[in-house]
Amino acid sequence: MKKLLTLETTCDETAAAIVTDDLKVLSSVVASQDELHQRFHGVVPEIAARAHVERILPVIDEALRKANTSLQELDAIAVANTPGLAGSLLVGLMAAKSLCLALGKPLIAINHLHAHIYACKLASGVDVFPCVGLIASGGHSHLYRCNAPSDFVYLGGTIDDAAGEAFDKVASMLGLPYPGGPSVSKAAVNGNCNAYAFPRSFLKDDSRLDFSFSGLKTAVRYAITGSATATFERPELSDRQIADLAASFEEAVVDCLVGKALLAARVQQLSTLCVGGGVAANRRLRERLGQEAKAVGVDLHIAPLELCTDNAVMGAIAVERFAAGKTESLDLDFMPGLVRV
């Protein structure tokens, strides 16, 4: 039995896990930074990077302890090196390289977005490939044709803001706490999703598999202030107004994500859809995906809640690369931007 240490530091979660080559999870440790970024209503890259520096070694140590595994017993070390925040990626990559150099172990690169889709295979215990993969998170909203764990083809994605970022910004507009996704979802439960007619960019355009949420954020702002020329000061809103705005915004995002994901499945002639990322934890999105995928005969796999937000368990995708002999040299670099392959 081979054991791999997987590291995740792409944004604001410092995470480590020990997984085996038969996909057994021996341990998983995640150190969240939500409290550090709360007052800024979003992730501050410099704060995130410094927190990773402080937490990476204790998190690795805790993961090894929980798995009752020593460094010497590891067979390889895997790390997410793309995409993400530059400073955050650098911390994880340097930790992984240092361990590989000291222990003489092979290094394996992980694409963070591909790992989100692999979480569906990990959780379901079945081979989900080939499939359409939808990643909806704070930094990304993208669609892939996933032929195999190591063969992803970019189909389309957001041309501006990611869905998760839109949730955070709208939560701030409504005076709701960070992180915005859970806050907006909670407020939306008691709201009327038809109270406001917010835009659904590209939803009726079957010729493209892209998203755009910037205009939706602006529409929410105008709905709050009552004018396209209004200032950015937030007026007092009643609980009913907040609930209706949250529900209407959430429904617009869900319409776009569900519509384009099922369009991708139809265009690619694939009957399996896998969904991952932090926004995949959204109650309304999971509900609508389940209903509409079933209606058109698409086999749906959504990552379980604990594997939606950033974690190192989904780094088990490295097992596939390790088995195929795909290891990296120690001059491996990080790539903050989206790699469309």
C-alpha cells in the first residue's frame, strides 16, 4: 500500500491529507482563515499567504499524526500548484519541495480545479469518467469535458467574476457576514426568488458555455439603492427585502450554473455531470441540479459538503498521476492563472 501526502494552499485554507493508492483517506486536516478575512468581506492575498506560512507545518504534522504515519513512510508528496493566489500557492509548493528534497520522495503536481471534480469519484466510489465537470467556487466558475482524471478539456467559464465572488459581494451589499455563500443562502430560505427580475447572462445563448456574474452584482446594487446613479451607501433594508434580494440573486446564479452545465452535457453528448467547488455546497443549487439532471436523464454526482470547500482530500487525484508515473522535477513552478487544459 502506497501512501501520499497531499497539500492544498491555493487560497485561504491550509490543508493536508494522507491518502493511499487505493483511495483510502487516512487523515484530513484543514485550517480555515475565515475569521482573518471576515472584516474585509473577502480574501486578502497577503494575509492569506502569511497565514499559510504560520500553519503549513503544524497542519502537515497533525495530518501525519492522525494517520499514524511518519514522513519516512510516505511514498510521494503532492501539492496543488495551479490555479490560485500566487503567495498562497508558493507556500504549499515550497513546503512540498522541501520535504521531497529532504526525504528523497517524488513530487506530484495537482490542478486544483481538476481535483474538485475528482472529489466526486472519491466520494461516489464509482468511475465517473468521462463526464462534464462544473467547478463553481469563490475564484472559479468553469466547465470541462473530463475524459479521464488526467485528461480535462476546457469548455468555457466566467468572463469576469466567479459565482462565489458574486455571493461574497452581494452578502456585503446586504450587510450579511462573510463568507457570503452560506449567509446569502440562509437569508434566501425565507425570500421570494421572483421578487426581483435579475439578469441571467448568456443563459439563452446556446452557442457558448460561458458565465458572467458582474452585471448581476450591479443589478443587485441598483435594486438596493433604487437608482442606477445612486451612491454606494447601503440604505436600511427590512428583513423581507434582504430575504427577497438574496433569494432572487441566488436563483439567478443557480439558473445560469444549472443551465450551462446541462447544455454542456448535451453538446458533449455525455450522460454524467460532476459538480464541485465551494458554491456546490449551496442548498438551492444542489436541489435544482438534482431535479433537472434527473428530468433529462443525466447521472449527477455532486461532491459531499465536506469536499466542496477547499481541502486536501481531493488531492487524491495525485494517486492517478503517481500510478501513471507522472512525477515532477523540483523546478516545478506555480501557475496562479487558469490553465485551460
